[in-house]
Amino acid sequence: QMQLVESGGGLVQPGDSLRLSCAASGRTIGGYVMAWFRQVPGKEREFVASITSFGSTNYADSVTGRFTISRDNAKNTVYLQMNGLKPEDTAVYYCKAQRTFTYWGQGTQVTVSS
């Protein structure tokens, strides 16, 4: 079993930055594809960004150029640096680990509002 705990969310103004962290325990993230998703009430959870064990990254069009995903296997942690935040980025952000099995964290709220 792998446990994922997200942190770093909060209330910010448009244009601000936040860095989310996803700390894993129980298993090492080294062989996993790690990803961030987000969800707003009444909508499906949507893909934000992913990073493979080799460091290859992929982003949703809506965040390309503003968000950066990274991983520190030594710290068993994945990050999402979010710059130029917009109100439409408001959501609960979830961390996902995928290999043979899939694990999800509990989420962290990000609210972008003036």
C-alpha cells in the first residue's frame, strides 16, 4: 500500500503562485508515474500534469506554461509549482501514483480569488 498526502493549498489572489507537495509513504515512488488531477464540485476529476519515473512530463493545455511538475525520489515527494494562478484553477488538487496499482491522496484545496 502507498499513502499519499497532499499539502500546500490555500487561498491566493489571481497571478499568485503556489507549490503543492505530495508526500508518499509505504512504498517508494521511484517506479511510479506520478500525476496531479483536480476537481471542482459537480464536475469530473481532470488531469493536470504527470511525470514518469524517467522524468518525462505531460500537461493539460490549460496549465501548460504556468504549472511545472517535478519529483524528488530521494524525498519520496512530487511537487506541482503553479504560477500565474487564475480563478478557474480553483479546485481540490489530488495526487495520483500509478504502476500496477493506482493510489490517490485525499486532496488539497486551492482557491484563487480576489
